[in-house]
Amino acid sequence: MNASCSVQASAALADSYDATEQSVSRLLEDTRLMQSQLASHAEALTLIPTSLSELETLARNLQLLTHHVDRAKVALASRMEADIAALQAGKISTSRTRFRSVEERLSQVMHISPAEVRRWLTVARAITPVESVDGDVAIAHPFVRDAFQSGAVGVDAAARIITSLGNLQAPIKQISENDDEAAVMTDRIESGLIKTAETGTPAAVCRAIKVWEARIHSMGVLPSEEVRQQYQGAFYQGKKFGFHQWLMRVDDLQHEVLLTAIAPEVNPRTKNHELKDAAVGDEPLEPAATARDENGKAVEPPKDKRSLGQKRLDGAIHALTVGLQTGKFSIHGGYQPQVMVNIDHESLERDLKASDRLFRSDAVHSGPINPRVIRQLACNADLLPVVLGSGSQVVDAGNRARLFSAEQRKILYARDRGCTFPGCQTGMDKCQAHHVHEYSRGGVTTLENAALVCSFHHHVVHETEWTIDMRSGVPFWKPPLAVDPNQRLLRNVFFHPEKPEQLALTV
């Protein structure tokens, strides 16, 4: 089997695109000829005995053939783009074309994605000679042009290299003293990537691109103002799986601030209580238990099953919460920024069952919101009771009332010292005061009805079957049946290095 015949046919087809004297019918005949030959080769591969080395040679020739076909596709896309542009400008015909772009037309004709056509056009624009105002003719990417025209690289590799070089132009100019130096570095990168594409795999090309990006950005590259306007910021991407999606692109300083804010949550607090009763030279004592049951017996605390992403988010939200609570944010509309929600009394007091009854439960900025979220917020928020008439007019507006006073919080800090969930090591500075019997359901604002909880375990007590049981003024956690069939009451003793018998309940 002559493995080179397909390459010769492909080269003839590509050359025919450049020969203006060839008719369209000749070009179509060439394509049909190559299709017939390829069909014969595909059938022969299943019938003709051959060695592995011969198959490898055939594979290389077929790949070279594919690259020559890529060359023809790029030429075709370039020609169609020019013709459609001429149609839209009225240079060829006064009738308006119904196709907005070559991407749209070719994707319909060839049943491919517009993105693939865009790759063809990217290569065509990069290897087509362009005449400047001075009359000089230049090619944007000469190394890519030579390798692509010879069939050494395909359209995918060429487009990937061209795109990466375009993304690197601004950083290269930033670290170069002049345009000539920037051009020299660009040529070095382009020639190096072409050599990798000719001898390696697509993965090797991607790795080489990342290596060049790392080398250039390590030279102290800063994003330009244009790049900042195009890429930097926080972008809302809708809601998925019940979560609001945000994409953030931050610079080095903003990234450091963000990492600093989330560090306490990502790096949990280590033990800061040690047993010091042992004499010098004694064997070190076993680590103190961080959770005990109502009889003072050490138990294994529940594991923190949060992912790293959840911990980062909790750290960021805590930092924002502290900022809101301290009143250090900029004035907006004459007031310090506040989390403001609206909910009717019935929705606040109890869970709503599935029904078509209308109710009020929404946030100022994000709109409708789950009533459970508002009930959790009410644990540490000021409530402003407003009575509305039948026409939604304000009949009465009460005064804001803080749920826990500063003096009560100080006593809570002295009693609990941190989150009360068994085994949790979150300190009091990151905890919230929680009504054991919810305030919205008639719970009173007293120390006997309060427990410190971190943000994560605040969600747990509101959204799961875990509950808190106050015994002699001390908060104990009651696990769900699925966690512990006996539902033994548990206490966090990480912040309480007292002896076990001092922790036993007195019923």
C-alpha cells in the first residue's frame, strides 16, 4: 500500500486553492478523488497484513495529510470571511447576506462548532501577509506560518500558540526596554513553541506555554489598566445547585488580603490548653479530650466535614461580618451598610409547609430568601417590628431592640470561651450568640437560653437535627439518632481543662 499517495493528493488539493486558473469544478473533483482514496485506505487497513512499524509510518503520513487538510480549511475560511465581509459592505451584491459571520455559515454547512471555525480564522489572520502604511509587507507569526504551510503542525496547535503569544504581548512589552527587544523575545518564544509542537504532544505544548508564562510573570509583571478593566473584578454567574456562583479575579495585594482574612478558618486553632500537673521527667500526658458526655466520659467529637472551599468561604464571610458589625464600612445612603431582610411574623415563627399561600420573606439586595436563613440571622440581628395595614401602609413601627447586650456577651464569653459544639476549637472572637430556644419562637434573651456557636455550627443547629440542651446553665449538644442512637448529651471541653468529674451533670 502506497502511504504517500494521500499526502500527494492532499498537497495537490492545497496547491489548487492557490492556483487562480483552476476552476471550481477542478477543486471539487480533487476533493472527491481524495475522499475516494481515503475510503480505500481505510478499507485496506482491515484486510492487508502489515507490521507494526509500517502502521506507525502510515499513522505519521495520515497525520501529515490531516495537517494539509487543515491548511485547506484555513484557506477556505479566510476566503469565505472576505467574501461575506464584501457582501455585508455591498461590494459584491446589493442584496443583504443572511449570514452574520463565517463562523455561523461554516458551522451550519460542516456541522461543527463556531469555536472550531474561529481557530481556523485565528491561524489565517496570523499567517496572512499584511501591508503596512509604508508599503512594507509583514507576517504576524512567521514561524507558525512556515510550520503550518509545510504540514509540520496542525491548526489546533497553531491556534493555541498564536493565542498564547497574544496573551503574553502585554507582559512581554512591560518587561522589555523597547519594541525591538519585545519582538526578539516574542520570536524566541514562538520558535521554541513550534519546535515543541513539531516533536511533542499537545500536552507538551501546553506545558511549554505555562513555563513561558511563569518565567515572564516572575519578572515582576503587573497587569495593565486595560487588562484590569477587562479581567479584574467579582462577577456574578447565576445560581446553581441552590448556591449563588461568583467568579473573582484579584491582583497580588487583593489576593494577600483575602488569604489573610480566611487564614484563621483554613488553619484551625491549635490546642492552647495543656495539662501541667505532671512532674519534670514524667512521661507526657495523653492529649486532653475535647468532648465529653453528660457523665464526664471522654468521647470522640464529630468530625468537621467541611471542604477546603467551604472553610475559605466561611473565613471570608466572617471577615465581612466583622466589618459590618464594627461599622467601619463606607457610608451608603446615609447609613452604615446593614444586612436588611423582610419577613412576616408567621414565616418567622415556624417552618412553612408546601402551599400556594403568599408570604413575605426577602432580602433587600438578593430578593426572595429562605425563611430559615432569616431565622438564623435573627439570632444576632436587631429586629424592627413594623405593623402594616391592609393597604401595606405602616400602622406602627417599634424601636430596634438588641437581642443580647454587651454585658450578656461578656458573661457568655467567660462561660463558654468559644464554640460550644463538641470538639470545635473556634475561639470566642469568631462566635455568635445563639438562642437555644429561638427568639422568633418565643425564646427569651437570657444567659440560661444562650450558647456561643461559630458560623459553621450555627448553620448546623439551624439546618440539621442537632439540638442544644441547657443543663444547669451549661450548653450540651444532643446528636441526631442517625449519629448516636442513644443521643448522649455532649459538651465541648476544649476550652475547659477541668477534671472530668467536675463536668458530670447533676440531675
